[in-house]
Amino acid sequence: MTYKAKLGILSVLALAAVAVFMFIQIGDNWSYVLERRGWKVASMVLTGACIAFSTVIFQTITNNRILTPNIIGLDSMYMLAQTAVVYFFGSTTKLLVDNNLNFAMTLVLMMLFAGLLYKLMFKREGSNIYFLLLIGIVLGTLLGSLTTFMQVLIDPNEFLVLQGKMFASYNKVQGQLITICLIVAVLVTLYYSRFAKHMDVISLGKDHATNLGVDYHYVVKRLLIIIAALISVATALVGPITFLGLLVANVTYQFMKTYRHALLIPASILISIVALVGGQLIVERVFTFTTTLAVVVNLVGGVYFLYLLLRENKS
């Protein structure tokens, strides 16, 4: 099967998933239902695209298929920000209740965290991506511990409000936030287009990329900024989904069987859309909202992660 045929199949599946989600059991008040579902689908498509896009780039520059961008602590930064707001100002503060203000605060904090991390790590010429990952893991653990400490001390009733921020949700997303995120995602994609031609070479490793004329450190630094922006947008918009990127990226590698990023990136985005829209459809129609999409994705992704680890050990 050709690559174009594979992308065609994924496109049909993605459109079918969106169509079923939009029109199933639509009822009489179709204008209201379509508007509500339309914004929900838009948030899932945008989130899935950002996570898939950033994960494929991240795994390319780290040359590791079991790592995701969240390893540098962005999810932990998100949870710390939400917990700190409740801990210091209470659950009725405008920073938590106002979705626009909460989104802006979270996005700025996550971008500042990523920018500070990169600035400190790449201040010296000898620093490399693996040192960044190590520091990211340590900082993520530290932020997670601070978050847990504050969660233990806050009032149980306020913790219930905070719990709503701990899992990804597509029911609370507003159209204005999606528009802002779309603009940011488009700008980041345009910036990425400057470095797209280097991706296939970078996947060969630092030494080969350098020998072939790629300014490796310069390109990797810019790609890390792109990754941080995409993950920050996705997480600040709907909340953390830990294993989605890992699941989508590895399914893409297995299905496409190519190293060409011009094919891998659109394929991963389409698979991510199918996974999110199809998963949300199952959550709403099969489980009737008794669980969340993030729980389903993390369960499947966690099992798949263990499978990848065991497969690597055998090989």
C-alpha cells in the first residue's frame, strides 16, 4: 500500500469519527447541539494535533520512541499552578473560575518554565538534550511533590473543585480559547516550516546530522521551543493527557513504516484525531460519562508503554 493510500485511509477514518460524533442522536434542537459539539470537536482536533506534532518532533531529536515532551515537567507545572491558585486564593477566585484568565495564566507560566529551563541548560555550549531531559525529570518530580504537599493541606471541598483540573476535559472549552490556541498553533507551525527540511537528517543522530551540514544545536534549540509552545497550548486548553503522544506516535511508526517526517507528522495528527474523537464518543455513548477520556487514554497508553519497554528489553 502506498503512503498516499495510507494517509487517505486515515483521513477517511478521522472524518468518519468527526461525522458520527457530530450527528449521532442529534435530536430536534440541532442548531444548539451542533454548535456545542462543534466546539468540542474543534478542541479535540487542536489538542490532538498539538500533542501528536510535538511528540514526533521530540522523539526525533531524542532518538527515543518511549519518551514524550511531558518528561521535562510541563504537566507538573500545570498541576502546580492550578493547585497553588486554590491553596493561596481559594476555589472561588477569578483565576480559577474565569476560563480565559486561567488559560492565560497557565500558558504564560508553562512557557516561562520551559524558557527558563532551556536558557539554563543551553547556556553552555557543552550542554545536550540528555542533560535537559535529566533536569526536566528532577524538576518535574520536585514540582509534583510540591503539588501533593499543597493538595494535602487544602480544604477537602476545595480539593473537589481542583480535581476538575486534574483530568483533561473537553466540556468546559470556550470558542474564544480555541481561537487563541489556533492562532498560536498556526504561528508555531509556520515557524517550524523553517526547520522541516532538517528533520529527516536529525533523525539519523547528532554526528550524522552535523556531518551532513546541519547546525544541530541551533536547530534542536528552536525545535524544543516549538515543542514547549505546542504542549503548553494543549495542556492549558483542556488539561494533561500523559500517554496520548506516546500511543499516537508509536502507532504512526508502525502503520506508516517510514522515516519521512512529511508523512509521519500528518499521519500522527490524523491518528490522534481518530483516537480522541472516537474515545470521547465511547466515553459519552458507552460509558455514559462514568469515566473521562483522559483515564481511557492513559490506561491504554500505559499498557502500551509497558509493552514497548518489554519489547525493547527482549531486543
